[in-house]
Amino acid sequence: MANIEKTAILQKYLDLDQRGAIIAEYVWIDGTGNVRSKGRTLRKAIRTVDELPEWNFDGSSTNQAPGHDSDVYLKPVAFYPDPFRKGDNILVLAECWNNDGTPNKFNHRHEAHKLFEAHKDADIWFGLEQEYTLFDEFDNVYGWPKGGFPAPQGPYYCGVGAGKVYARDVIEAHYRACLYSGITISGINAEVMPSQWEFQVGPCPGVNMGDELWMARYLLSRVAEEFGVKISLHPKPLKGDWNGAGCHTNVSTKDMRKPGGMKYIEDAIEKLSKRHAEHIKLYGADNEQRLTGRHETASMSNFSSGVANRGASIRIPRSVAKEGYGYFEDRRPASNIDPYLVTGIMCETVLGAIDNADMTKEYERESS
């Protein structure tokens, strides 16, 4: 049966009256850096996070717990309008907790949130540029010639027209789904490699940045599922002379956004230069395949910065250098980052560590 026929049949059931009940789809991050979800019925519309019940799932099936003690608890932290079921139905973002009252080792949000709370007077903002690559159901790059390659990179970045862009229908559907759900999505564009795209989320304060990026990723996977398209966040999805995929991280504090803020931007870059190795450790798996010094990246082994330099670790936008205040862009993070780790260590480095919150140790705890 064609997808369009299936969609028409499904729509008949989506339009049915739910008789006062709502569906809450609980979404969480699993032990492999992907999202999972399951739905439950609630008997009234939800107005605040506190009204949402805690829940649980089988952590042995998500690489988050052993089989003999498999219950992992879901603690809601945010919710969003559901663009698929609509009405009062919602998507619920939840943290994962162990039954002994400790955060699950893949729950990096908890530690990041402590850092942001300790430095809330600095009013740190982030904007993340999420690149990703589309594959078909047979794991071929979507739209590429069977057994071959498209023309070399050049016409694809922000391209328009057949042969230059692929799967715009998927991207447009995702864009609208994010807007419907209240995600702070600020734009989209086709990327340098054909069938590679980017969306931007932000600016968002503190822990909200990680919350919104994870939910935007969930929405992307759900939308693509309906088109039979797979989403890859691998930082080098295709070997050879093709661009990798990153998640460039834009950062500013209250002081950086004021006239004279360039001093604070330069101070932050100096601090970042001294913790390059610690940051790289948290900037995504297989990132060494991407950070080669080619294809608009800096070398993984050396820290660098520059104005309007897309081959540097840290780029200061030309407009910021001209005006003397604004933000900076960290171009090192890979497309598959955990945004809580990246924004957390950025806060830790730029604004200062606090007791019992160390994002590098947090990552090492997960790896052990």
C-alpha cells in the first residue's frame, strides 16, 4: 500500500474524539546516544511539568541497566505540544534515574543543570547548528545514484533545484513540526555534501538548549520515519572528499552581549585554549574522522581561533569583531554530541567549575 494511502487511513483515526483523555509520549536518551519513546494515557490536559507522573522502562533493553535490576525511572523535565497527534496531546522530555535515587549514568542533564543554576547570573545563551545526513532504507545516501556518486561538492550548499537538493519535503515537515511544538528553531539550510542538511536551534538559555535540541532530534527522526528515511548523526558519514557533519556551538554571556563584550569573548577563548583536550573528549564519538584540518575544520590536535575563519577551532563572526560584542562559535563539536555535555563543559570552562559537578568526570562515568 502506498504511503499516501496509509496516511489517509491513519488520519481518520487521528481525528477521532479522545473523550477528554490525552496521550503523553515520554521521550528519553538511551545508552547509545539515541532517543526512545513510549506513550501513556492521562485523564486531563497538562498545564505544568509537576502534573506529569513519573514512569519507568526496561533499561536492559536500552543499554541503561542490567537485566537483573532493569527498571529505570523517567522524571519529566519539560513537555511540548505533539505535532503528530495534535490537540492537547504532548511530548514529554524525561531524565533517567536509577531506583537508588541516583541519576542514570547516561543522564548528563542533571550535572549540566547544576552548573547552569550556579552561574545563572551570567545568563549564558547557546545556539546549536545541527548537521545531519539522510540515508534511504537500504543505507544508501538518500537520492544518490545507485552504485555511484553525484557531482563533486559545490552546488549543494543552500542549493535550489533538482539534482542540487534532496528530500526537501522531509526537511520542511520537520521545520513545521518544530515550530508547532514550540522549539526555538531559528533556521534550516542544505549543507555542502548532497543529502546533508542543517537546522539551528537557539538562542536558548542554559539547560533549555539541550532540552530543545534533543526534542528537535526526536521530531526529525519521527518525521523521517514517515517518509522511510533514516537520519545519521555520524560526524563523517561518508569517507573521501566529502564534508563531515558537525554541531557548531554558539555561545554568549550577558557580559559578552553588551558593548565592550569583546574583552569577555577573548577571555573565554583564552580559557578554552587551555582545556582543548578536555573539550575534545566530550565533543562526539569518531570526531577524529572529521577534525582533520580539511573540509572547513580545524585539526583535532591543535587549538586555534580567528575572525571569520571557518578552519579555526573558535570562530569570531566578522560582525562581532566589527561591533565589539556578541558571541563566539565553537566549531569543534561533532554532529552526534550530547548537548548537555557540550554546553555543560562550556559553562564550566568559561564561567568556572563548581563543587561536585565535573562534565569530564561525568563522561568518564558513562564510559566506565
